[in-house]
Amino acid sequence: MTSPTPALLKGETGEWELIIGLEVHAQVSSQSKLFSGASTEFGAEPNTQVSLVDTAFPGMLPVINDYCVQQAVRTGLGLNARINLRSVFDRKNYFYPDLPPGYQISQYKQPIVGEGIVTVDLPDGSVREVGIERLHLEQDAGKSLHDQHPKLTYVDLNRAGVALMEIVSKPDLRSAEEAGAYVKKLRTILRYLGTCDGNMEQGSLRCDVNVSVRKPGAPLGTRCEIKNVNSVRFLQQAVEFESRRQIDALEAGRAIKQETRLYDANTGETRSMRSKEEAHDYRYFPDPDLLPLELSQDYVESIRGSLPELPDAKRARFEKDLAISHYHARVLVAEKESADYFEAFVAAVEKRTTKSGRDIGQDCANVVVTELFGALNKDAKPIEASPITPDALAGLQALKMDGTISGPTAKKVFEEMYATGKQAAAIVEEKGLRQVSDTGALEAMVDKVIADNPKQVEQYRGGKETVLTFFVGQIMKASRGTANPAVINELLKKKLAR
Ligand code: MN
């Protein structure tokens, strides 16, 4: 299902269309930097992970990190993109106090990855294909620390030279919601690939958002770029504020100036940072210290051969092989760890029972999505911190499937497992929760409830059959949920019919 044209924004002069393109800087999950052997570990003491290359010491030469190149190719393949067998590193010249060489090594006219496509899942269940313009490799800058001293700014070069993949989308996004969904999907794909940890709080994934508005069908308007947005929520808020700002300005007869803006999470507003520079202002030229990067098709194919199953393929397989609903499949594949957990759970259930595949898939999905994710969400815990392992959960599922415990009892046992980390079988024995299906044992309970409630018996015999649920409820309560409801129903009907 492809999404319909998103809702237009209303202004005083009519409706406006929102045009959004994103530049995402994704830090390569690499232990060392793009052109030096210095460590990239997060959180180290300032300036302890800096090589002479990173400080642009005279005479130092960059050496390309093969691992980072592999990750860029891997990411390009995961984005269904063309891999350019020849790419070139350029110097992008500008002054930043935390950029010692006075230039950033980046790729300009010949990036390592060309056009690709990302399928974005929208909250209403529809999908939208978003074009990727390019992905290029570049170095990160260091960090200026303005809050360490009242009068001085400190510089930390630990981040200087860390490898980034800049992933540029086409201006295909039409709402704040789509922009958020795109970043989430991109992050999911990167995490499946293992090429970037996607941690927005630590800055491993940062978004620059280009926003413009136009009357439907009109040429593209002037865009503003909002820099370094570091959460999906802020991204959506920034787009909402900025589009409204531009519409209001245009409707008041003011022109939009092309500029770089900052989003302030405290006020929810964007504000002007600097007028936008053009590419020629950077005086790009090929870095004379680095040869063009040439890859063989065999190299690319060997990386293609090592790609994991990606979320879209996994979702389709869950729907087909496990008969899981589209909604549940989407939720399960949204994080690689969740999908891994679920698959381990299904495999463990198959090992413990005689059923498999489409016969158990949806029920297993319900348990994981409703019970487990529900409990984890309440505690704001990730799946990796689940107190119940996939195998332990399968133990519970098997007890439910073979009738040892009832569905409602299974929910109670789940809660106990979640709270204590105990195995299902141990809890069932300890608390005597085994479902009683033995007719003899249940008959006594049925007789007692009939004897204790003459008024309801009269009602039932008078034709009010709904009273049956009252009797079932009484017996379930008396048996603490262990009575088999199907057997009780049958016994009750038999006895009350007399
Ligand atoms: Mn960049």
C-alpha cells in the first residue's frame, strides 16, 4: 500500500505543500578513525584519543581505514543503492577551532555510494519510497566545549577524524511524520547492518533537515537547513515550527532567505545561525594526500554476500512463513534485537512442542508484543534487559499449549516470571496452578456452586442462559484459575439441565 498525498498545511492564502530532504550523519561503527589509528570509543577523557594525523601535525599523512570503506559499501547495499567503484576524497575548506587542518576530508563530486531507495513505514500502515541521493564518507570535527570555563572555550579532539557516512535523501518527504518515520527506518537498517549504532543521544546519528514550502504544483521554494537535530521528536517539532514560520512569512509578503538555522529544544523554535554558504565557498579540491578509492566488483559482491536479512525482507518472511499479521510483523522487526528475540522464542517453542510455523506464529507474536513488550515499555527497558529469556518464555508457552495451564493463568505466571526471573514450570508447581481437567475433581466444585446458588439455578432453568457465565466465574475463582473452563462449561450444562 502506497500512501496517499499527505495532508497539505493550511494558511490564510490557501494550502501549502511541505518539502523535506534530510542529510543524516551516521558515525561508522569502527574502533579506529577514518584516516588514523586513534580510538573512537565514546566517553573518554578529552584529548586522549588523538593521533598526530588528527591534529594535522606537519608531515603527517592520512591512511584510509579499509574497515570504514567496507561499512560504507555495506550501508550502500542495504539502501539498495549503486556502489561507485571509483570515488574521490576532497578537501572541504573552512575554519572551525575544532578542525585543526582547516579542512574536512570529505567526498564531493564522486561519492562512494550513489542513488538508492528506502521504504519508509508510516504509522497508518502505509509505506512510502524515499529516494537516496548519495552516501559519502567524511571525517567528523572535534568538539568545542563552551560550558567548562566562564571566559574560555575548550577544544576536545577525540571526535576529530572519526568516520561519518553522510546519507543524503532526495526531497521526497512531505510531512514531519514522514521525516520522523524515515529517520527511524534508516536507523533500523543501519543497526541491522551493524554499520552504525544509531545512538542519537551520543551523537552517532545526527540529522540536518532541509525544509521549504510551496503552493501545490508551484516550483520549489527557497529552503532553510536546520542543523544537528539529535532526536526524532525534535526533528518533527523543528519541521513543524519551521514550515509554519515559512508559511507565515510568505503570506505576509516576506521572502525566505536561504540560511542555516538551529533548533532550540527548550523553546521549540528554530533561529537563524548563518546565511547559507554555497558549495563553491568551500573551495573543494581533490585531497593530494589520498589516491582515488578504487574498488573491484568482486569486493562489492563479497560484501553483498555477507549482508544480513534486512527488516523489510524479515517482515515479509514473518507474514508468509509464520502467518503473523502485518502490524505485529512490523513491530517485531523494528529493532533487530526484538526480531532476534522473537525468532529464538519461536525456535524454542518448536523444540518443546509438536507444532511449528504458521500454527504458532501469531500466538507467539501476541505473547511477545502484548505481554513482553508491554511489561518492558512500562519499565522503559530494552529487550536486551528482559528478565525472561526466549527459552524461558517458550517454557511458559508450551505449558499453555499442552493445557497444563489455562490462558488466564499463563498471564499470571508471566507476571511472576517477569518479576522474579523464575521458570514457568517452577511457578506452576510452587503455586499449584496446574489446570484441572479431570472431571471427577471438577464435578465436586460444580455440585457445590449449584448447591450454593439456588436463585441463579432457578434463573437458568427459567431460560436465562447467560447465568452460566456467573457459575463459570465462581468456579474459576474458587479454583484460583486452575479449572479448565471448557470442562466446567460442559459439566454445568449437563447438571443444570436436569
Ligand atoms: Mn557532512
